[in-house]
Amino acid sequence: MNDAARDDSLRLAQPADAHSQAEWEAATAAVLRKSGRLTADDADSLVWDKLTRTSLDGLRIAPLGLPDTSFDDAARPTRAGAWDIRSLVSGLSGVDAKAANEAALVDLDGGVSSLWVAADETTDLAVLLDKVLLDLAPVVLDAPIGAVKVAQNLLALIAERGTGLHAATNLGADPMGALLRDLPLAPDEAFAELVDLARLAQGIGVRAIVVDATAAHDLGASDAQELGWSIAVGVAYLRALTEAGFSPAVAGSLIEFRFAATDEQFPTIAKLRAARQLWARVLELSGAEGVEMRIHAVSSRPMLSKYDPYVNMLRGTVAAFAAGVGGADAVTVLPFDSANGVPDGFGRRIARNVSHLLIDESHVAAVADPAGGSFAVEQLTADMAEAGWEAFIQLEEEWTGANAVGGHDFSPFRDRIAAVSAEREKAIARRRRPITGLTEFPNLAETLPERPVDPLNERVVRYGASFEALRDTPAATKVFLATIGTVAQHTARATFATNLLAAGGIGVEVAGATADAEELTGKYRAAGAPPVVCLAGSDKTYAEWGAAAIAALREAGATHVIIAGKPDAVDAEVDDAASMGVDALAFLTATREKLA
């Protein structure tokens, strides 16, 4: 078959369904003109600028990919079939080991295939792993402090039982991740322990090391920073092991990587695909070609909201889908109530069932690299790989000459993470990165699930934490929502103002339909004449009697008058204004001060 015939045989669309880029631009521009995002005079080609967003790394995420670039086929995801469904079990100090064991057994009975065990030197693994068949269910330890002791406890347990460990078991050493989290660890000793654990793991046929990139992600790192960190740490561990006598191939086979999967679907897919490309290049340069990279993806803990936690089910589902499509070998979906404390049985069941639904109902795992060939994903993968490599090189240059972890200076990297985190929080504050249930559509009347304190949450700064802090201590006094005009006239802005104030833990007393300033003032007095008033109405009613309403409200006792809309929408002086694009965090903080 010649190339032309082969190309024709792969065309799935009929000739009548084939369209040019110009036709797509014209159709898309028509939609944007209806919504006001383009004017009649704007060129159709401007749809690319309108629909392309820029990530925190400065990468352009386009709405559509174009077949004008050839992409590297190296190191594509190769997993075909179900991924390893891995649940997190915490045995840290302060957590009930017996209860954790019961949760683990229920998870395993419910279809979980491996356990990710957070532990420390106080963890009673005999209780935590009671009745767990360790030769059938892999265990991945996560013990930043006392990794050797915890590993020895695990080996003592299997010796006592007279069984072995599954080959996918990992002793979980990651001293650099612990140091980035600023945990108390002696660097030189930790690196020596890393080598000891590697020898121990090699002797019993399991893995020894987890490069946990969530250590960076949990601090607020961008995708490229997370990639750069993972590759730099992986290289540091390769150096340590090869200097201790391991071959590059053996050293590479002892390492597993852990990345965060977020509800930003395409960046997550691209990040995992880019990670394979970058690590394949490192192994190639190290003379260890052919060693497979094993990736464990876990739904992002910072993206989980404490308020309206049920929305986290949706976030976790998107994250798991992206992780599976991106080729993750193991996927952990954190339970929706994780931000509230130690998850309960319902949260854990929903979490593991997300993977079951994706694998068994949606058949997401039936194809290796299902995103391959999507030009948008391929381009984003290439851009992500380039940005990740640059982040890696920057860390390498900062760590030049450091042959032990004690010689690595993390301060510049932490500063870069802090800058990205501040940029993200600025966007959240202005609600350009909305968080449903927290910054958008908050419910002041909700009752949060009560859960025991989870020490794992102490490692994380959640997105929108400043808004959560406001919600934690609701304002004692309500704002009087001075709705002017009929319900139809004021509903849009009244709803906007109500939701905005609720995001800061501020309730409202709504006036309802009003015909004039006298009626509005009467309702204000009936509400107890609170010091802060927010005017909500249409531009037409603002022009007709907004100024009279403000004057009457001030005379009746209002000391701080806000207008929902632009401040010049009414011919009177106002103290503040709330409209789209406002710095919501600053606005809410100032409003609460006036209510105090």
C-alpha cells in the first residue's frame, strides 16, 4: 500500500466534514461576537488569543492543536490495561493504627491493589498491616523521618510471618523531599541511609526510593517546577547510588516517581508525558537506556477545599482521568473529605471507585497513551518538557559541586516556588482562578464534616487558604443588601454581591423589592441599621434614585456604603465598589474591618 492510499484509509471524516482552519476561526469568532468577547471589526484570527490561556509557567495552552509540527515519539506512555489503584493509609503518630488497618482491609476488599503507607518510627506496622497479604499487595512506604527504621520494621514483620514482599513494594526513601518540606533531618546521614536502603531493597527484590515531587507541589510549585525538581532529585539519587557501586541501570530500577494530578486536565496529562521524556533522556545519558520509569500519580492535596468538600469528588475524578490518560502506573485519588481531616469510610469508597469507573466503565485504560496524536496535547507536552528541563538545569547549576545532599541549597528554589504561589493566590483573590464552593457559590449555612486531625494536612498549603481563614471565623454582623428596584432589576447584582460577601464569611440581610429611598430606609432600620450597606440594582435604577438611596441610608446610620458595580454608576460618593475583577480578598478583609 502506498503512502497516499494509507493516508486515505485512516481518514475518519467524509470529505464534506473536512474544514479549514479559516472556517473554524470564522465559526468560533461568531460565537465570541455573540458573547461580546469579539467586536464586529475584530479579525476572526483573534479567537486564538481569546481562547488561549497562559499557565503559571508562561506556557500557552491553546484551544485546538494544529498538525504543523512533528513530535518526538520517544518515551511515550506504554501502560495498557488497568493502572494500580493505590490507597493512602496513615499510621503517623496520633492516628489510630487499628482504625487505619480496618480502612486498609476495606480498601483491599473493594478493589484497591496496593497501599501507600505514611509512617514514622512510632508506627506499629504489625497492627497497621494486620491481615494484609504483603506478597500480593505492594506496600509503598512514606517515612520522611526514620526511613531506615520503618523499613527494618517492615522486614521484621515479614520475617515473623515467614512471607515475602511483592516486587512492586518500595521502601520509600526520599531525603531531599523531606528536606524541601523542612523536616528535621541530618542530610549526610540521610544520604548514607539512602544507599543502605538501596542495598537492602536490591537484596530482597523490591524498590528503595520514591522521588516525591509532591513535596514541591504541596508548597505551591508550578508544573514545570515540579518536573524540574523531580528530575534534579532523580539525578542526585542516581549519582549517589552509582558512586556507591550500583550500575546506572540497577540504580534507575530502584527509583519510583510520584507526581500530583490536578483538575487542570491537559496540563496534568502533558506533565506526566513530559516526565517520561525527561527521565528517558537522563537514563540515556547515564547509559541506562531501557529502564522503565514508574510513575505514581496522586490527586493534588492543595486543590482540595475544606468548604463544600463534595466538589472535591469532581476534582478528584478529573485528576484521576488525566493521570490515567497521562500513563500513570499507579493512581491515588485522595478522598473528598481529606482536607477536613482523616477521611471516613464513605470518602475512601468514593475515592477508590473513581478509578474503577474510569477503568471498568469508561475503559480509559484500554489504550496506551490515548492522548498521543492529539496535537494540542503533543504541543503542550513538548512545551512542558522544555520548561521542565530548564527548571532542572537551573537546579543543577545551583547545586554544582554538591556531591551530597548537605551541599544543596534549596533557598533559591523555595523563593521561586513562593513567587509562583503568590501569582496563583493573586489570581484566586481576583477570582480569575475560581474555586467552587470557596471563592464561587459559597454556602454559609453548610455544616462541614467532622473528621479527626490528619497530620498529613500540615505539609500542605491549600489553594485559597486565605479565603478558608475568613470562612473559619464568620463575621458576626451582616451587611445590609440594599436592593433597589424590582426583583428583576436587582437580582443579577444582588446575587453577585451575596456570593462575593459569602466567600469572606459575611452574611447579608436582603431588603427585597423596593420602590424608593423611603421604603428602602424603612427596611434598613427594621434590619437593625448595620454599619455596612451594599447597594445592588441596575444601572437604570442607580441613575434614577441611587443617589437618594445612599443619602437616606447614610442619614439612617450607614457608615460604609458599597456599590455592586462600578463606583461611577451612581451620582454620589461611595466608600467601596464590588465588580468583576475586584481583588476579592482585599475587598472582603476591608469590609469585615468595617463590620467589626
